[in-house]
Amino acid sequence: MLTSFSRTTAAALLALLTLAACNTTPQPKFQQELFETGASPYARNFNSSTTDTCEAARRALLSQGYLTTMTRTDTVDGTKNFQPTGDTHIVVEFHVVCTPGEEASDTSIVYVNAVQNGFALKKSDTSASVGLSVLGSLSLPIRSNSDAMVKISSETIPSGKFYDRFFGLVDHYLQTVVRTQPVVSNRIETRLLPMPVEVTTPTPTPVPVPDLLDAIDKAAAAQPASGASVAP
């Protein structure tokens, strides 16, 4: 049988335990990170180059309505807006990084991360008073509503089927995307061309005009005159 003292002590201890449980602060999620060395749920290996894999990732996001930006061949960023209700708004930011694989030159590793940002409509009333001189110090309040979307949350989407479906879509586009083919560097042989032979045409020697006239006169004198008979 418990005495009044023991009952009071037990009640006090129970109250202290309840108070301690209520005052316990939950551990933040970032302190629960394990940083394990095993396979990462945010990464996947592909048998393709980093350029081809990132191009497939870009097409995968575009096919699902994401607005993508690709300023580099190894990085893809995309955003998509959602409107669950009239007073809430959600923006999903998708980040993709492609790095070379560890086994061969034509392999790559894709790291993905998606952040879900939540926005809510915040309504605020602003009031102003107008003094009326006719009525003395009487003032009338004038209210106006000012609505704005305020960011209320931001959290990385946890690993699961969300990323598995994305990786599966990337693999699908890798089968259909035109892969880049490196230019084969063949050995180039060089050789000297033979020197061109200069062809010269002999220039005819001009005959002096007086000599030409003498030759004509001599030929005319050697021929017999017209009507003359030649002795046998």
C-alpha cells in the first residue's frame, strides 16, 4: 500500500518525465545524414559518354514539361511549376551533373538532385485614415488588400521511385538519341611534289630585209624571159 509521500513522489517524477519529453527538441534531418560509401540512390551508371548522357537527360526533362537550361555539356538544370490549390504554389528544381565513368572512356555517371519549393498566398491588410475637416477630428479607416506569394518551404525530394523513373527515361532516350562519333585520326603521309619543268619555245631569227630582197632578185634573174626559147 502506497503512502501519501510515495504517491506524491511518483506523481512528481511522472510530471518531470512528461515535461522532459515535451521539451525534447527533434533532431534536424541534416544531422541524420549517414554519408555511406555504398551505391548512391541519387546516381546511376550509363554506358555512354557524358555528352550523350546529358543530352538524353535534357530530353527526358523536356518530355515531362520541364523548362531546361544547358549552358555546359555536362550539366542540365530544369524547373517545373505546380498549382495544387488556389493558395499554394510548388516549384520543382531539377539538377543533373554528368561525370566520366570509372571503368571505360565511353561510360558516365549521372548525379541528380530535385528540390521542392513551396509557396503560399499571404494576404495582408493595410489601413489608412482620412481626416475630414468638416466633421472635426473624425477620421474614416480605408483598408486595401495586398496579396503576395511567400516561400514557406524548401526540401530535397527524397530518393525513391521519383529518381528511378527519371533514370529509366534517360536510358530510353539514350537508345534513340543520335550519339556523337569521334573523328578517327588517320595517319597523314606527306611527300614533296616534283619541281615543274620550264618549257622554252625557240624564238625565230629575223631575216634582214635587204638580204631578202637580194634573194628575190636572184631567183627572178635565173628564170627565162617570157616567150624565149631554151636551147637544147
